[in-house]
Amino acid sequence: MNRQKNIKSKVLAISFSLFFLQCSFVGVSQSKKAVLSPGKITLASAVIPGLGQAINKKIWKTSVVYAGLGGFAYSYSYNRGKMESYQKALDYRLDNDPNTVDTRYADLSNTAIRAQRDRFRRYRDMASLGFIGFYFLQIVDANVDAHLNEFKVNEDLSLKLFSTQQLYLQNPLCITLSIHF
């Protein structure tokens, strides 16, 4: 339990450090009024998760990134702890030493303990894959946002509806949709 608290405090300290570093970097980049290239924004998001979203002025996405990564990290830590607990109980049962007795899961059979250990191992592995996938997803999001910042949209978007008559059709009224960009 003490180990998990130590890990959680380290993760929290690193998160706050990265957040404040990110805020200072965004302040510098916004004060210069320079538009960063999508490549640089992608690299920034790869080095510090959420930094690309902050540079793209989508600060709300930064909190989503940290919540997602933190959720997967917590899930990994929780499932690893449960897996180690079941593994320890199984080791106590199978070591043939009368001094080590499994008191935590005394009502479970060896097969049930193995099944629970394997279940939490699978959840731990899925959490690590989710963390990695979410990490790369936030990099892609920062890159796409950076490219869309460069996309110019004409302010004169119009939609015109008009009807025409065509003699060779059985239905004399035809509606044409025309969109001009």
C-alpha cells in the first residue's frame, strides 16, 4: 500500500511539473505571436503530452489528455497490485514452507487464485496498451489540429436553390442544389 502511495505521489508531482512547464511554454509561444509548424507541435505533444493541444489553443483538451493518461496509469497500478497480491498468495501456497501461510485468500482454491491473477494480469496489460494508444492518439490530435489551424475558409459560403425545367424528362420540375466555396 505504501508503494502505491509513493507511485501516486510521484505521478502527481510529475503531472504538476509538466503542466506548469507546459503553461510557461504556451505563454512564451503566445507572446511571440509566431505560428508553429504542425511538425513542431507534433514533436511538442510527443515530448510533453497535452502540450500540442495547449499550443493549438485548445486548453480544454489538455485536461482530457491528462485525465485519460492518468486513468490508464491508475488502472495499470491498481491491476498490477491486485495481480501481485494473488501471485504472492499462490507463492505462499506452493513453496512447501509451513511458516508462510496464505491468510488473505484462504477460502479460494489454487485454481481460483490462478484465474484471478491471470484476470488482473490481462487487465493490467490492457491498461498499458490503452495508455500507449491514448498517448499516440493525443499526438495525432495535436497534429490534425495544427494542420486545421492553417486551413483557410472562405467567409462567403453560400447555398443557392433554383429550379429548372427540362423538356426530355417526364417530370417537368427539377431542383438543383449548388454550393459555392
